[in-house]
Amino acid sequence: MSKILLKGANLLAPLPVVMVSVGDTEKSNIITVAWTGIVCSAPPRVYVSIRHDRYSYDLIKRRGDFVINATTDGLLAACDWCGIKSGRDFDKFAETGLTAITANFVSSPMIAESPINIECRVFDVINLGSHDMFLADVLAVNVDERIVDDKGAIDYSKANLVCYQHGEYYATGKHLGRFGFAAQKKYIKKYGVGKDAMSDSPLTKRKKYSDGRKS
């Protein structure tokens, strides 16, 4: 397999694309963010990285909290619009028709139409250059009951979430396996272990080009 060398760039993908709501139910804003993720499991902690000149930057710094709202395929147009317009010029809730509802533990509102709302309280801010990273504790997660299964777990195949890959949006939802599946006895019995087993797996079988080469 040959490689092409590229200069250093933010090409990690896929990334979650989310709408971060800030402020309060009277004066609020929505900022679209892809620079976000998990930083710790116990306690649960996440981050969002935001440019210093963004309208929401000062709102988060003053309030010290925010809500991460998951984006679905049905919310993608609103999410994209919130990423190209400024809260200085528009009331994004009014313009998009999204509904601001009161959160349980933070002053920032949640987006009612989003299936997953993560309430976050900032505990540190790190300047990294073009962006500041807001590190936050996860205080609560609010989930649409329609995507929760009988065991109380989120069924992501029903959530229709989208992801971001270097300027492009993609759909998610196809279930391929559960973490640790390759070590399960039934998998090993069928495919064995090691490199040969991985190549025989239905998840890693190579497609053939029309000229007979393998991808």
C-alpha cells in the first residue's frame, strides 16, 4: 500500500458536528462546532474549542456553561446555517425555528428538537492558538425517549446523527459491531485470530476493482 505525504493539518475524521447552545432562555445563541469530544470518562468530561472572535465565545466565558446538542439529518440545514451566521446579527432560535427549553443544571438552554442534549459546566479554559479549549464537566444528558431501547441504552441506529469530515457532512447509523466483538468466542470460532482472520472478516473483506486488483 503506497502513501501520499501531506503537510500537517486537521484531517482527523469523522468528527461529531453539534449545535452548542449558550446564554439563557432570554438571550441565547447557537454555534455550530465540530472541534468537540470526550476528554475523560470518570468524571465524565468533554470539550469544545471556539475561536476568540466568535460571538458565543464571550457568552460561554461569562456564563461558564453550555449545552452540546446532537445534530440529526433532519436538523442539518439548521446546524449548517448556524455555522455560517453570527449571533451578533441574528436570533438563531427565531431564524431556524428551533425551540429553546430550560436545562436542568445550567443556565444555557437546550434545543428541544435535538435527540441528545448534554449539559456542561466549564472548569478550565486553555488557549491553544486560534481556538480556546473549554473543558467542562458533564452534569446531565437528556435523551429523546424514542431512541432509548428497553434496556435504557441509546439506540444510535434510530438517532440519525451526522458527522463532519473535512468540510463535508455524512450520515451515520449503520451498525457494524460492538466494542470487543473480535475477541468473542463465536467470532474467533468462525474467523480465527490474527491477520488472516481480519482479512476474512465480513467487515474487512476487500472489494475488487474491475481489473482484478484489490482495494
